[in-house]
Amino acid sequence: MGKVCEVCNKGAMSGNMVSHSNRKTKRSWAPNIQRVHVIVGGKAQKMNVCTRCLRSGKVVRSV
């Protein structure tokens, strides 16, 4: 499964994991991507969509 939303292009973010002693190592945050059936141009197809796009109504799910 891809780590990028096909609607808003939201992808993985990177940053630092900070320990109790304040040492820093790299880490990443992945978005919540779901593979769902959506209607695009009157046809149903599968897309990788983040849950924020699903909740906000940017895509219409087909059932």
C-alpha cells in the first residue's frame, strides 16, 4: 500500500525522536492511508486516500 494520498498528496513527514536525555534520532510519521473504492468521473476505481479526505468529503465512496 502506498504512503501517499492520491487526492491531496499528503505523504510521510520526518522529524526527531527525542529521548529523556535529549538525544535526537530521525523518525517518520506516516499518514493514515486507506485503499477504498471511490467514484471518479462516473466510474468506480480503487484509490489510496487519507482519512482526512474521506471525512471531509473530498472523495465519494462507491458501495
